[in-house]
Amino acid sequence: MNEPPRAPKAPWRALVRRYLTSHTLSAAVAAAFLRAAFVVAFMAQCVAAALVGVTVTLLAGGAPRNPSALLAWILVAIALAQTPVVVFVVARLGALRSGPGARRAALSAALMTGVMLASSAWFLALALATGQAGTPLFVLLFLTLSGYALGFMLVGRLARAAASEVVGEPHEEEAGSAT
């Protein structure tokens, strides 16, 4: 009879609904939500890359005993070559216009930023799956961590655009606090 209150079944659904439908949204609230969305997208890519790397290693019967230094540096070179392209695209995503549709556009841009900046995690997973060691691994790890930090900062720019959108009529508690 006196049951404790239950946690919502889908907390993300409630957060997304609040983000998309609140009449007004502060830049801080928008930044917190968009950064959380970025982290989810970034970490999902890293986990997927790690799972693929582990699966490949298990299917091959373990990591090779004699890693190729040439392959390791080729992976670093490819990751470095794609980094400026990814940074350019992500920076363009951060230049959203304010106004109608800005919240949805900012959410899409935050998710895309997470996916694109985590691309170096795939090279890191391949390097680990092929038994690479030493400096190339640290360079790939540095690129992955730098992508995380860069994305975390760029998503803050998206929050200002998202906060500029005013959606529908004010809710009762928002209307009451305005008077």
C-alpha cells in the first residue's frame, strides 16, 4: 500500500522532452544537456570500437607476437590526416543560427560531434588489436582524448544557440515565476 516512489522508466526520455519543449531554456541547462548527449555519443563510439577490437583479437586467436612498427605509424598518420577535416566539420556544426529549430539542430550537432571526434578511437582499437605498442599507441590515445576535450568545449557554443529558441506558450510554473 505504501509503495516507495518509482524512478521514471526512461529518464533520458524525460530529459529530452524537457529540453525540446520547455518554453525558455537557460544556456547553462542547454549546455548540460548537450554535453551529456555529446558524452553518450562519444563513449558509444569508443565502446563500439573497443568491442570490435576485442572481437577481432579473439577471432584471430590473440594479438600478434611481432607487431609492425610501420602499421602503427600508418594508423597514426591516417588519424592525424583526418583530424583537421573532422575539426573543420565540427567547427562548422558549432556555427548554428539562433531562433526556431535551434534546439533540435544543436542536439543533432552535439551527437554528430561526438561521433566524428571519436573516430580516432577506431584507429586506437585497430592498433591494440594488431598488438602495436609504444609511442604510436600514446599518440592515438592523445588524439582520442583531445577529441573528447575539444568536443566538450565546442558543445558549449551550441548551447547558446539552443537557449535562444523560445518554444510555444510558457508552462504554468514558468508563467507564475515571471510575475
